[in-house]
Amino acid sequence: MRLAFFSLLIIALHGTSASADPKLDALLAAYPDQLASYTDSELVWKDGARMPLGSASARRPFVEMLDHGNIREQFAIPYPLASAPFRQPGQDEDPGRIRNEAFFLKMYGDCRRGEVAQKLRPVAWLPRHGGGTVRATTVNGVADQLEKVSRELDALPEGLIRYLVPMSGLYNCRTIAGTNRLSVHAFGAAIDINAGFGDYWRWAPPKPDGTYLWRNRIPREIVEVFERHGFIWGGRWYHFDSLHFEYRPELIALAKQGWPRE
């Protein structure tokens, strides 16, 4: 009787066990300082906080997921690495663009309350080419990874530097254009390279049927460097933003695994 009581107590304290999920495993591995474990229904943080994972079994309309995505839906669209062909994505194929805002606020802080700025540190951007300095968050080692990116990009052939210098910004406490959702720039975890060579879906006129024709001028060599250090590329989106890179190492890890499915 006493053994049964203690077994029930352990379950009550720690939650029920979860079925193995390679996507959530990748999430835990990507943010080991922040995330502790998961159950079938909740993500457990190192400080004991819990967040609902939501469901990804019934695919919701893209706009609903974009505006109110849950944690599982962040993995709804597989991300292809730079080694995959550059191509026109299918309509609303925006891998990584679905974000659960509560997850990012918990992870990085709320810039509107001054919680992000205090965690930023300067990073020299392509110093050999006079790229100046950007400020990136130290959370999850983002600033450290960006330094590695900068170092590798600085060593690329001279013909590629024009895509990178001048860069177009990193930290900016703002929402995404046309929405009320915070940009990843507001967390200090995204960077825009030279807008003079970037293509953005809002700058492009739609076709007569209302769809968009994908455009990109950023060379593969640049994308590969960012991906090597955990940054995904907005040029992989149907709603393309080819100057944009954001730190999402869990999506890169799953892409390298062939994007395992449940």
C-alpha cells in the first residue's frame, strides 16, 4: 500500500511519461539550458514552468497557425537545408515561420519590458570588411554562434561580401510588418543582411491570382554558413524574406535527420 502511494505521488509531482517524439527531443537538445523535459501534453522548463504543447494531429489553416501556433505546430512544415534545391515553395510553405509567441517570450524575455536589451552583447560583423557591430542575445549562445557566422562569412570570396555589408539590422523591439506578432528581431535572435540584395514578399507585386512568385539573389554559400551554426533562412519561405536569418537550431537538427515524422 505504501509503495503504491509513493508511486502515485511521484506521478503527481513529475507528470505522466511521454511517448518519444524526435521533434520535441530536438527542441530539448537545442535549448539545454532552458528546457528540462516534456510529457504528452506539456513542455517542462528548467525552472519548473510548464507550457501546453498543443496538438499537431489535425492540421489547422495556415493563417490560424501563424497567428496562434502552438509549440507542436512550430514543426508543422519541414525545413530544407541549403543543400536542397532552391525552388518556388508551395503556397504557405513557410518552414519556421509558425512560432508560439509564449515560448519565445519565456525563452528570451519581453523587449517591451526591457527584458531583452539587458541580455544583448556586441558582436563584430565582418570586421575585415568594416561591417560594424550588432547586438545579439546571449541567451542560448546566440551571440556566440553569430560570431562564428561572422568569422566564416568574413573569409568568403570578395565577390560575396556585397550581400553581407552593409547589414540591415539585428535587434529591434518591433512587431512583424502587418501583424501584432513580435518579430524574432525583438528577441535579439535574428539578423537581416544587405537589403539591397534581399527580396521580400511584401515588396513584390502579387500575380493576378493573388499568389507570389518566389525571388532570391542570395548565394548558397552564405545560406550554408548560417545553417551550419543553427540559423534558418527566410528565403525558404513562400512568403519569402531572403535577407532574414533567425536562430532555430532545432529545425536545422531535424533537417539533418531527414525530418523524422511521428
